[in-house]
Amino acid sequence: MENFITRRRRKELIVAGLLLAVAVFAPMAIRDVTALNVIILSLLFAGLAQAWNIIGGYCGQISLGHAVYFGMGSYVSTLLYVQAGLPPSAGIFIGGAVGGLAALLVGWPCFRLSGHYYAIATVVVGEIGYLLFLNWDYVGGATGVYIPIAKPSLINLQFGKDKLPYLHLVLAFVAATWLAAWLIEGSRWGYAWRAVKDDVVAARSLGVNIFASKMAASAISGFFTGLGGAIYGLYVGYIDPDSVMAGHFSILIALPTVLGGVGTLWGPILGAALLIPLKELSSSYLGGSGRGVDLMLYGAMIIVVALARPQGLVSLFGGRKHGAP
Amino acid sequence: MTLETVLQVAAGGLLMGLIYALVAAGLSLIFGLMDVVNFAHGELMMLAMYAVFVIWQASGLDPMLQLPIVAAMLFLGGMAIYRGMIARALGVQFNRGMVQIFVTFGLAIFIRGAAQFVWGGEFRSVTNTWLSDRSLNLAGVYFPLPQLAAAAVCLAAFAGLLLISRTEFGKALEATREDREAVALIGIDRDRIFALGWGLGAGAVGIAGVMLAGFYYVGPNVGASFALIAYVTVALGGFGSMGGALVAGLLIGEVEAFTAVVLEPSLKQIGVFGVYLLVLMFRPRGLFGKL
């Protein structure tokens, strides 16, 4: 059995490496800016969804407030750059660290709650973060913050009009989150977290520290979400509470994982690859008139996929069963 | 603050709190029955408000007279949502919790888009009703009549829900909640009870929506903020507890009203959320929650 698992995990790593190699070179052939933009956003949300998967999928805690960690990451990295001149190449990691800290801070009270009580508490925490940033003048309040345009360089993580370097940056982000999930899956922590998800009482009787498990999963998830938020801020060049902290981001971060397959390595990526292009294309082709057709399509798709494939789209590819270690 | 201001603010909080309580009661009823949080609850309220607006525009019928019509529409709509979607979501084998959350989320987004498609994004309001611009002066404290009527109707609807829970049907509801499998053995059709539960929940929020339409603007996003307050109310009162919803609704109405005055109006929800988190620290299952 052990052998089988090790072999399968090695195979997954090789497949991921091959896919990464393809993903590094293939976009070089794409010149269309709109297409590149959609790919960049899809990759970014694949990474964010993977980050959510760590707490929501592996540890089973349905957080609907991840926009706070996302927004914290982008605000911290942006303000460090604008106010203190710290280059974003360092700032994004500090943004991530603050995201992780925020997740611990939120987790400390919220993990006393379980089930729906936890989910609703995270919605509320997200809303509190949004309202505070909206009314906080030091961070730009409702006006937001512009990221000054600097000379394209790796230190500043700014590349002017060239989209390809951004694409590689988010690709590195996706690879990092995937690798983190892969490492967790095979580690002692990963087993403990899945035990927490499946049966709290049984996990406790086996000596798993429930609270510590949730906190650790939450911190790692928050770190990567903050990192993604910082990268997103750099990419769009302007942040305000509505564009990085609004509640719908929390849904958008969780949704690819739910559609693709919770607690699976490939679910978040598959879900984002489907959801984000559909959302972007429908809002640019149908949403322009402000008639809400894009929202109807988006909502209907969520309902249909959730009902038709509750175990996630990843199950269409056969392979392993949901939740198997 | 003078005593008069305090009383005036308290009166405003009381009237709003009763509306919150009824919105939350519908949510709590559905949750207590089948462990499903309806994330489209606010959107059902929004639909009720638009229904009032459309009927008022077409026929000039006063919102008060529309109450039974719109409540019945919402009742049927709630049953249809159960039959079409929720029954299916309850039947899935995997990730049942997540499927339920995201199916109702998807429904919320769909309804919001549909409202925007049909009525556009701009705010609408019902004007010149029987009650608009009138108010009752009680010892120097003003009670605007639309709000007062809304609060009274919500209280009556709340009492109605409590009465229903004492009837034969209410006992069947209670039994289904206690043990879904066992009720089938004594001849209770679980699916029918659940569908009626959804009808009642949607009808309750529909009544709140009708009364709210008498003094509040209607727009595709109006449901979202009310729904958030409703989730907080239900979690604060305790999922599945009707009395809890009433107490928590009133508490939230007051906290909101006083935060708006003491801090500033744009921060009024911060006070509500703060109190909610504080209470959950000491009572993780809300004030009256057993589940």
C-alpha cells in the first residue's frame, strides 16, 4: 500500500512538472492581449483556489471570508511600496505573511465555532474588513491607492505593457500553491487535517489537536491568499476596497475548488480553468450592457455543476476517488 | 444625547429589529428543518419588493392590499425552489454541506442577474402609499407610519409562525426535524413537509419584503445587506430557534441604531458585527441555540 501511494505521488509530481514546462513556453505563441489577460487571471485564481483548498478542502472548514486575507496582502504590499519604497519583490511576501497572520487572528475566535456558525462568522469577518478599509483614510479609504509606474524590472515586479512576465509570475504562484498542497497531502499534517474534516470526535480520540490543525491549515491558506492578493494588486496597478476586499472575492476564491473538486490536487486548477474564462468572457460580451445576463449565466452554471457533479469536475477524469489519501 | 434622542433612536431600532426578526425567522425555520442555510434568502426578499413595485405601477394597488398576494407568490416560489433544487441537493452523496451552500449561492447570483435584466440597475421606490409621510407622535417620539405598520405586520407574522408550530402540521414539522427517517414510518411525507417549510420560510421573508417596500428603495442588490443581517441574526439567536431570532433581531436593530448615532452611519454594521462576534465568544451556538 505504502508503495502504491509513493508511486502515485511521484507520478503526480512528474505530471505537474511536465504541465508546468508546457505552461511556461506555450503562452509565448499567444499575442492576443485579451487572451493573455484571461489566462493570467485564471492562473491567479487557480492558485487562490488551491490556497482555499488547504483549509476548505483538506481541513473541511468552509471559509467565506478569504477576501480579507486577499485584500490584506495587496494592501500591505502596495502600501509598503508606495509609502516606504520597499520593492514589491520583497513586499509580496510580507503581504503573504500578513495574510497568514490575519488568518490566525481570525481563526483564534472563529474556530470555536463549527459548521454553519463558522461559515457565517467568516462572512461577517470579511464584511468587517471591507467596511474598515472603506472608512480608513490612511489606506486611501474608498478612493483606493494607485501603484506608481516604475521602470520594468524584476525587483519592482513591474513589466510595463508586456504581459508574459506577469503570466510567469502567476504561474510560479500556482506552482508554489500546488506544491504546498502536494506536500501537505503526503505529510502527517495532511492526514491529521483530513481526519479533522471527516470526523472531529474520532480525530480527537486519535490524539489530533483539532484547534492547532485548523489554525495551521488556516495560516498556510491565508499566507498564499495574501501572496496572491499582492500579486493581483501589482498586476491591476490600482486597489480599492471594492476591487480587492469585496465579499464576492471570497466566493470567487472558494468556487473553483468546489466546482473542480474539494480536497483534490487538480480540482482547484480545473475549476479555475473553466470558471474564470467563462466569467471573464461572459462579462465582456454580455455584461457590457449592464443587463445582468452574465450574472444569470454564472449563477446557473454554479447550480448545474454543483448538483450534477457534487464531487467536482475532476471526477470526470476517472483516476482516484474523492478524498482518498 | 438627551433622553428624547435616546428614545427616538431606540424606537427606530425597535421597528427595524422586528423586520430583521421576521427575515431571520424564515431563514431559521428552513435551517431548523433540514440543516440548509438559504444564501438566496435576501434575493427572495428583493423579489417580493419588486413584485410590490410592479403591481403598484400596473394597478396602483396599495402595498398593504398586496400583502396576501405577494406572500402567496413567495410561498409558491419557495416550494418550487425546494422541489426543483433543494430536494436534489439533499440527495447528493458527496460534500452535501458544500453543495447546499453553493447551490443557494448560485441561485442568489442568478436571481440578482435576472432582476438586473428585467428591471435594470437603478433604484425604484413605491411612493404615495396610504401611509407614506405620516407618522405617529407618542410623547415626543416619532413613529413613521410605514415603519410602524411594517413592524406590526412582522410581529403578527411572527406570532402566526409560532401558532402554526402548535398545529398538527407544526407537530409534523417538529417531528421531521427530530428524525427525518422515522417520520416516514408514521406516514408523514418528508418531502411535502420540507416543501411546505420552504414555502413558509419564503412567505415570511416575502411579508417582510412587502412591508419594507413601503418605505425602502428597491434595487437588484437590496437583498444582500438584509441577508447578511439575517445570517447574523440567526447565528446570534441560535440556528433553528424562533424565539432566538426575535430576541436577536431586536438586539441587532437596537445596536445598529445606536452605533449609527454614537459612531457614524457608515459604520453602523460594524457595531452589529462586533456584538455578534462578542456573543459568539461566550455562546458559540448563539443565545438560544441547541443544534
